[in-house]
Amino acid sequence: MKSLQGKTAIITGASSGIGAAIAKVLSGEGANVVLAARRIDKLKEVEQVISSQGNGKALAVRTDISNREDVENLVKKVEEAFGSIDVFVNNAGQMLSAAVQSGKVEEWESMIDVNIKGVLYGINAVLPSMLERSSGHIVNIASVSGLEVTKTSTVYSATKFAVRAISTGLEKELARTGVRVTNISPGMVDTRLSKSASDRKKLKAEDIAKAVMYAVTQPDYVNVNEITVRPV
């Protein structure tokens, strides 16, 4: 297993749920983790927990992932604090009213801004330096909703189909550059976003964090392109 000791990872949507779990798991293996989200109070709570573990360092940076300038400033702050960025986890996401018949255009726009534009802004901000070093790993958290569509998930599924398409195309673009791309599609996870689906069996956030850990600790010549994680 490749060591994460001294490596630096940015995790978006890290104030709770899957993002916080990813940050804690990567830090536990010695990585410096940068926590990015809009809720700075929640980020600080996660930062404190990680710092108390005594492994990798933690840094909380308030970031609106749908704002390109915010994302670029995030990357600049991380480079100033830690130098190079080794792992970038595009985890931030929104799951709002997604049926076309609902007519909730503002909610669709918000999902598109966070789930698609936010992913692209993050990739665009970290990719040049990764290519320059011929090293780095981009992990995009999609969803099983990007594999199949229900009658109530149309727009949300469209955004997660887009994440998978970005991951697939980027992996081909970056072949033999040294920069790796992994797309992870979780099933229903017990987080703030899934509270309305209380009658269904759910994964734990830590299950997705372990999938991220598996991908980013493979030898440099191994690129894990796609992981789907579902509850039994």
C-alpha cells in the first residue's frame, strides 16, 4: 500500500458526512487534509477532531465550490501552506428537488452549479500543477444515480451522469501523464442528504472513505478508474 505520510489532500464538502469521513480516514494514514465547505463552524469542528488525533495536519478553508474564484483561492492557500496538492476529492454535492415536473428551476440550477461546475472548477484549479509534476490524483464522488434514473431523480441523476462522463473523459485525457482519476459512485449513504429515505438500508460514510483510501493508496502505476459501492 502506498503511504500517504506527508501527502496533502483537499476534500470538498468536508463539513459533515462523506467528506468529513474521507478527511478523517486520510488523515489517519498521515495525510495533511484541507477541509473545504461553506459552513466554517462545522469545518472547524472536524478540523479540531482531526488535529486531536495527532496524525496529519488539518486546515479548514471556507469555500463555495460553485464559485470559481473561491475554488482558485482555496488552491492557492493550500499551496502556500503545504506546497503541492497530491489528492483532490470532489465530494461536495447537492440533492434537491429533481423531478422535471416540479418546475423548481432554482434548485436545478443550484445542483448544476455545485455538482457539475464545482467539480470542473476544482479540477481546473489543481490540474496544471499536477501535470507539471507528473503526479496527482483526482477523485470524483458521483452516485449510483449516475448509473440509473428514477422518476424523482431526473435532474440530480443528470448531474451525476455528468460527473461520471467528466471522470471517464479526463482519465483518457490524462493517460500516461502520471495523474490518476477515480470515479466513486456510492449507493444510499446515511448522511444529511438522505434523511428523507429513512425506509431504505444505507451505507455508512466511512464505507465510502475506505473506497477513497483504496484508490489513492495504490502503486503509482495502478489507476483505479471506477468504484461502485452499494448496500447489500
